[in-house]
Amino acid sequence: MAGIEINGKLLQMLMARLERISVDSYWAHRASGIRGALIRLADQTEAGQPVEKEDLLRNVQLGFLILEIAAREKRAVRKNWRN
């Protein structure tokens, strides 16, 4: 993720996708926490306040990790349901 520029569009997309994780998923609560942290960081940026880049990068990485795990979980449930 070192080569990815973290901008407003990326943050908006990530926050929107974290919000869509099914409430039935274990990961929904975790996604909510990361989403809240990202919202606070985005608000700070918009207000012209300094943001720790390490915090932003860590939360973005965690957000994408949660999305990946939740997607795998959803695929496994669908696969088991079909069988």
C-alpha cells in the first residue's frame, strides 16, 4: 500500500464500503470503529488540522483488511449455503 495515494475519494469509497458490511457479520462492529476513525481524520483534514499520516495509513490498511475478510466470510457462507 506504500504506492497508493490516500485522497478524499479513496477515503469516501472505503467508508461507504465499510458501512455496507452486513450487520450479521462479526466484522460489522470492527468496520464501524474504523469508519468512525476515518471520519474523524477526514474531518480534521477538512478543518485544516494536522493529521498523523501513520494513523491515517494504519486505519486505511485496517479498513481494507476488514473488507477483505468480510468478503471472504460472505463467500464462504454463500458457498456453504449452495451445497
